[in-house]
Amino acid sequence: MNIQVWMGILIPFIGTALGAACVCVMRGQLKGSTQRILAGFAAGVIVALDVALG
């Protein structure tokens, strides 16, 4: 695989991992609705990546 494919895989992975880590680390400090929004966004990125890689 070329570097563009790897970057296309790694960038969403890193963003999702950081977003999920923020939700886990800040669990007690965020409101429930904010936690659900961040977790939903992370899940949406994973689903979009899964569909794109097919």
C-alpha cells in the first residue's frame, strides 16, 4: 500500500481514538448529553471508515 492509503486510515483512527479517550478521561466532568454527542461522533467516524474500506 502507498503512503496515501496509510494516511487515509491513520488520520481517522487517531482522531477517533483521541475523541474516545477524551470521553473516557473526562467522564465525570462532562454532562451526559455531551458524552453522548462525543461518543456518537467517534462511532460515526468508525462506521464511515468501515464503509469506505468496504
